[in-house]
Amino acid sequence: MSRFVLPMLWREARGSWRRLLLFLLCITAGVGGLVSVNAFSENLRRTIRLEARSLMAADIVLRGTRPPGAEEKAALAELSAQGAQVVASVQFVTMVRTGGGRTGGGEGVQLVSVRGVGDGYPFYGTVETASGRPFRELLTEEGVLVDEALLLKLGVEVGDSLEIGQRTLRIADVLVKEPDSPVQVFRLGPRVMMTEAAAHSTGLITPMSRIRYSTMIGLPPQADAAAVAENLVERLKDSYVRVDTVERAQPQVTRFLERLTDFLSLVGLAALLLGGIGVAGAIRVFIAQKLDTLATLKCLGATSTRLLAVYLLLAVLMGALGSLLGIAFGFASQMALPALLGDLLPVQLELTLPWRSVGEGLLFGTVTTVWFSLPPLLSLRTIPPARVFRREVEPPSSPHTRWLAPLRVGVSMLLLAALLVVWQAGFTHVAGWFLLGLVGTVAALYLGAMGLLLALKHLPKPGNFSLKQGLMGLYRPGNQSAAITVSLGLGVLLLLAVFLVQRDLVRQITVNAPENQPNLFFIDIQPQQVQAFTEVLSEAGLETPEPIPIVRGRIVGMKGEPLKLSSVEDDHQRRHLRFEYTFTYRGHLEDGERVLEGSFGKDPNISGAQVSVSDWFAKQSDIKVGDRLTVDIQGVRIPATVTSIRAIEWTNRRANFSFVFLPGVLEEAPRMYATAVRVNDLAERTALQKAVVTRLPNVTALDVQMVYNIVQSFMDRLSLVVRFMAGFCIAVGVVILLGAVATTKFQRIREVVLLKTLGATRGMVARVLAMEYLLLGLLAGAVGAVAAGVFSWGLVTQVFDGQWDIRPMSYLIAWLATAVVITSTGLVSSLDILVKKPLEVLREE
Amino acid sequence: MIELRQLSKTVQMGGRPLTILHPLDLHVPRGQFLAVMGPSGSGKSTLLGLMAGLDQPSSGSVAMDGVSMTDMDEDRLARFRGDTIGFVFQSFQLIPTLTARENVQVPMEIMRRPGVVERADTLLAQVGLSERAGHYPAQLSGGEQQRVAIARAFACRPPVLLADEPTGNLDSETGSQIIDLLKRLHRDEGTTLVLVTHDPQIAEAAERSLQLMDGRIVRDTAPGAGEGVSGESGKEARAV
């Protein structure tokens, strides 16, 4: 075989490399996207694995919403006896005020996230300070470390004092890095780090406050950390604390990033599959142009099998080469990801090119190329050798072959997509939905493109010469108009849909719309402070809405039985049952609440507490009307009967409660109050917060604008990253376009020469070409924009339960931008057609 | 050498059967130079294609050297062609991405012959193109391209050479050079040569010539063959 196949392979590659290069780049762009994300994700996972202990700052951490109970204390005592060190840490959100003796001159209040750490923290990793001094020297009875953001927001400097709760503390230094909380994006306010003792001395830690307690455990070096952890998990399986170990636990942000990169690598796969469609089309055209050669070779004695071997090997070679280029491209472009993710990244990454990503890129790229090359290549078996005598002897063709080619490509794509997606994401729901979505979207885009092309073809021919010629150009054989439309359309869809969804979601939480909704929440108002709070508000000219009582407690019994957490099989459900829930009590339904089952009114036949639960909790825990629950409020157990199940509009920006008790039971429980007001002016809002906090230091104010800012910056990051991936889809589309221009070049040249011979000027020819690309661009843009509209509508209204807006300008811009990109790409790559003299062309032929 | 029995070809044209070649018998002995003449559409090229097994006959059989080609599958036919038949085409059919030398090498590589490069160079020298061995078809004139095609046709020393209007795309002087070359190689290599042509002068240079008209043999100059037999009987032309 090698005597003929290999030399032929080499000669074909040598002779057609210019044309092959563009097919190759289809794969390069696709593999580039995939490798870029996969390599990045691999690097991220490796680094996080390496730094797992410092990302926890301990070997084991117990996390809970209450201080360790008897059971936990006994376990900890045993561990201490074995030489383990135990350090407590607390975390809560509160307000700080600028204190006296300022040098910065700022003045105001600010929501902060306080962390109090005990002696010995951290066991692993380091706390970095701006001055470089060891943080232990800086954290004293008085001294605290703060994020730089706090200095900026309050206009204070290191050395100034801060009022927190009942304490006046001094800013000892700026906190640069906290090992076990490396990401600030999700924090409600800048960090203030102090000793655990100092945190307690603020008076803000009460049984009614929302405090996150962590018990950090450092094991002696000789201990078998995994075994100790496993023991502890088993021992505390019914406890409401979560046991995080280095193996089991990951920072939330890591889980989030893993999900994000999983999703992005699926987008990368989509780009690769689009590249495959480009390859299929390109090979079909390539074979069509080789018909004479293939027939001649058959006359010379070459069998179909050996010819197939030549071109299949060529495809393997192209695929491998394209993939290698793609791997290099992907490696280079992953450098952009840390910048795009910015402060979402918990660790400093050293970006390498992992072998796994190289292997995957090479394998996926080559398999995709070969897979998509096969259907057109198999058709070379039917080329009749008699073609060398009689041109009219064509492979048998019938109307259904027109549909057969795209159908084959479609089926190939489906099979390969299934294979690759399962490889990438496993047999998961995400994989299934993604596959379904991808196939559905591509099919819809393809049908849309074909439909429009067909409609254009059957419209009356326009009178304008350039327009008519350009229109006819769209149907030139080998033009791949549909493939280009699908890839660019998918790129446009991704870019535009992300933008639209982001806009709609952000708008939903913006301050100005909807009107009359509260934008400033006050929480943690103690019962005896309600009077004072009302006074402060009325001084500011505001009426105080009825304060909402809040009681915190956990679920300890369900359906009349004590709840054993270890017997709850579903992880998700178990996690929710560990929550410290907020209960309220009232005798009426709020706007946006609807009773689904039972009735909200008090049932005189039932003795004891009566509670209405949300449909979410009922579904989560399989609760029905008439079931009995037991709640634990600061150690007091209260049995209650579920008398109704409510549906809640969670987006209505009120304080919504999963559990509403009917009046008469919780009034005596320790409780706090919360309320919300609307103040339009930012300065007034700030002033009001300051007035409240100065008078009532333990009250926390939550400005919706601030939450909005957090969500906004988070969404900005996300959409940047998704746009980055969409770029690879666009790149594939552009490469297919370039390839289509190159493969149809000879035909175009003939057309152009003919037009020139018939008296067309260069300008006229340029207009014809421009018109063709413009039409193609408008087509792709339209298909993509419409799909983006449908997609974003579905996502916003069905998934996020929000309000979808028509944004005509966004669509228009996306549509025109696509047209501009395609027209300019097409024209630039056609320049040599334009400038060629007819004679040169004729001589070349 | 070549034995055609009751060979015919009918195709569907616009839903109606159209007979391009009526049933005919023909025997071409080893080493003969046979010219096939006839106007366009008379069935010359179809006859040549059927002889080469490039097309399926509607009836009848083709045998070369006593081996029937009619029942071979496509791959066996391909191998058989590579071994037995050389081709020269009116439009040269050189592979545009290959140099002259490589074009000559291809059939030998397909048939796994030894000494491919030396043989290619020898053949190119024989057709007078030693200096142009590294050129691509597009860089050669029509006559030069046809000479490369002839060198390629002789590469595997096929016992049979089929030429389909090899001078059709060339001027008359270049054309006669090509015919001289074909004749010389035919003589030197002892090849059976079947040549389709429009040109009576070329036909005269052949040992024997057939005249086709509307898919029938109307004249055969072979000793013992009657002129216009097939045309008048409407059944067959017999040549021995």
C-alpha cells in the first residue's frame, strides 16, 4: 500500500496545501477553544489540589450556624488529647462607623464582613499584609486588618479607628490575602479581620445574630489526616455542623469555577463540531474538484480502496496538524482567561500545557476531521472512470442526494457530539441538555438558513445588476452558505444572548425600576430598639413600615419523627435541612403569596403551633398539609402542624419566608426585626444608614444598590468569559467563509473574467462580490439574532422567572456587525480575484 | 488479443432507450495498430470505454488475452487495467498537482513495479522531455503534456494501448509528432494500439482501420472483412 498511498498522499498535500490550510484552520479554531478551556481548567484544578490545605487553612473545618454543641465538643476534646490543635473562627456581616482621631478625614458607615480568628490561625497558608509585617503582631486587642476597599469607601487610613458594635478598634494594616477566603467577589462587604476575642467583645455575637462559626483543626504531622477526617465525619453524621476535609470540601468559588469551565468546554466542543461541519463541506468541494484526477487514477489501475486510503490519511494528517496548531493556539489563548476571570480566581495560576489537554485536543480534533470527512470521501467510490471519456457520465444523482449530504453531516454531528459531550461531561443531565440544546439550535439555525436561502431564491429577481449577481453567487456550488450561516449564527447567538440575558437580569435588580419597591433593608433590629429605630426614620421624614419579626431556628423533626440527618439520602436535601432558617409569624398573606394547598387561616381544631411552608420546601422535603414538623429555636423544641403550602414570587424583592407561623406561638421567642424603606437619593440613603447605625450600632443596613453592584460585576465577569468562548465559534465561521472563498475562487475568477469580458468594470465586479457577502452576512446575522432572541426569552422567562424585554437596538447592532464582518472578510480575501487581468487567469487555466 | 462478442451499449435518454452501440463482434490480434474512425456521436469513445472496462456494456462481453473483463468487479477491473491497458486521452488528463515525472511514476506505483524513478526518466527521455521532468502540467505546452501522457501510458509496459483522439487538442504538426511517437513506441514495445481519430491521414498510417457510423461498423480494412457489412445487414460486423 505504501508504494502508492504514501507518495500520493505527500503529493496531494504538497499540491493542495493552500486549500487544505483553510480546512485545517476550521479544526484549529475549534480545537483552540476546547484546549484553551480544558488546559485552563486542568491548571486550575491542579493548583487548587496542590493548595487545598492552604485554601482551607486547616486539615479539617467544622462549619455551623451555632457554636459547637456537646457532641462536637467531646469529639474536639478527644482530638486535642491526640495532639490536634483547635482554633475557633467566627464570621458575620455588620456595619462599621468611622471613629474619632481620623487622619483621612472620611466619615460614614459601611457594611463589612467581620472575621474573628483565634490564636493559631492559620495552620496552613499565610495571611499577607500590605506592610509585610506578620499579622499576628498586628492583630491585637485593638488592632484589626481591613481590605483596601474599606479604606477607599470610608476615606480612612491605616492608624484610624473604626467603631464596630460596642467597640472602637484601630486599623493596624491592610489585609492583602486571607488564605481560606481568597475571593472577595461574593462578600457583601470588605473584610475586617480581628481576633476572636475582639469579635466577641463587639457585643454583636448573640444567639439571634447570623454568625458563621468555624472550628479549624490542625492535625499533628504524623496523623493520618484522611482517617481522622473520616472518623469525624462518621461521628458527626447527625450533627448540624458540616465537616469539611481537604479531600471532600472545596471552596464554593472552586465549585463554581469548575462548573463554569465545564460549561465553557462544552461551548468549545460546539466550536469544534462547527469546525467539523466546515471540514465536511470543504472535503466535498475538494473531492468535486478532484473528480477528473480521481477518474484518471482509476483508469490507471488505482482501486477505490486505495484512493480512499490516500484521502483518509490526508484527512488524518490535516486533522492532526490542525489540532496541533489548535493546541498551540489554545495554550496561548488560555492566558487571557485569568485576566477575564480577574478576582474570581482564588489562586495564582501557573499556566502550563497539561498532557491531558494535548491528548484530548489531538484526539478530538483528528476524530472530528476524519468523522466529518468520511461521508464525502466515501462518495469517491461512485466516481465512474469512464468520466475521462465522457464528461456527462456523472455519479448518479437524484433530488434526494441534495438532502442526503446535509442529513449525513447532521447525523455524523449528532453521533460525534454525543460521544464527545459524554466524554467531556459524563452521563449527566448537563451533558444531555447540552446535547439536546446544541443539536436543536444547530438544526434550527440550519433550517432557518436553508429556509431563507430558498425563499430568496424564489423571490422575483431584483432589477439591480450587482444585487442580482450577488444573490446568484449565494447559490454557487461549494459556497457553504448554510454552514457559514450556522457557525456565525451560533457565534452571534452566544454573544447576543449572553448580553440580552445579562441586561434583563441586571435590570431586574436595579434600583430605579421597578418603582416603589424598597431599596434599603434594615435587619437585626432588637425588639427594644424598634421604638428608637422608628424615631430615627421619622427624623429623616420617613414612615416606618410594620417591622417584620424574625426568629431563627432549625428543623429537628419531620412528620412526627425526630430528624436524623444521616438517614436523609439526598445530599441536596440534607444540605438544606442543615440550614438555620428564618421564621416569621403573621396572620395574613403578603402580596405575591398564594395558597396552593390547605388554608392559611388558623384551624381551631388543631392544638399547638400552625405553620405555612413554601412550595419549595414542601417539594424539597416531601411535606404535605397535615404533616408535623418540629423546630428548634435556641434549644427550645416547638412542634407545629403544616396547615398550608404557599407559592411565593421570590423575585418580588420583599423579605420572603419559607416558614410563616400563625400568631400565638413565636411571640415569646427571642427575635429580631427587619424592615425596608425606599429612598431614591443615594446621598439620602447613605445619611439614613449613618443615622441609624450611629444610634443603633448593631443594626445592619443592606443597600440594594450594593447587592446590584456585586451581581453586576459578577455578571460582567461571566459574560466576558462566555464572549471569549463565543469568539471561537465566530472564528470557525470566519475560517469557513475564507475557505469557501478560496475553494470557489476558480469559479469566481471565471465569472469575474466573463463579466469583465462582457464589459463590467472592476468597480462593478467589486459591487457584485460585496453584495454577495453582504447578503450572506445579513442572513447569518438575522438567523443568529432571531435565535438569540428566542434563547434569551426562554432563559429569562422560563429559567430565571424574569421579565424579558425586546431590545431592538441590540439586535440591529448585532445584525449589522455580522454583516460588516462577513462583507469585509469576504472582500479582503477576494482582492486577488479583483485585481487579476483576464489574460493572466486564462493562461493559468 | 482483444475479443469483443455481441458488445452493445444502450442508455436512457430523456426516458427513452438510445442505442449508442449496436451489437458487434471484433477481434484485434496482438501487436496490431487499429484506427477507429467516425463522426462525432458515432460511438467511437463508447467502444473504447467498453474495451477498457471503464463502462458496463448492455450486452456482450470483452476479453483481453483470453481473460473476460465482463464479470470482474470494479476493484479487480482497476487492477487488471493497470496491468494490461495504457491510456492516452484527448485532453491529456495529467494530474495537475503532480510533476511530469510523478505523473509517469503513478501507474507504476499503483502496480508496485520496481525501479519507478529510473523507468520514468527513461520514458521521459524517449519522449524527449528529460529537461522538463520537474515541471507541472500547467507549465507544459499541449504537445508536451500529451508526450508526458504517452510516457505514462507506456510506463507499465501494457500489452494494449488505447488512445482517444490523442491529437484532437493539438495543431497538425504537433499532432503528427505525437502519432510518430505512438507508432515508434508501439513498434518498439510490441504493444497492441487502438486509436480513435477523426483524421483520415492518421488512420492511413494504421495497419487497419474501422469506420463507425451511428453505432455500427460500416467499414473495416482488415483482410477478409467486407466493407459496410454491419451497416447493411443491421446485425453485426465481423472482422477476423
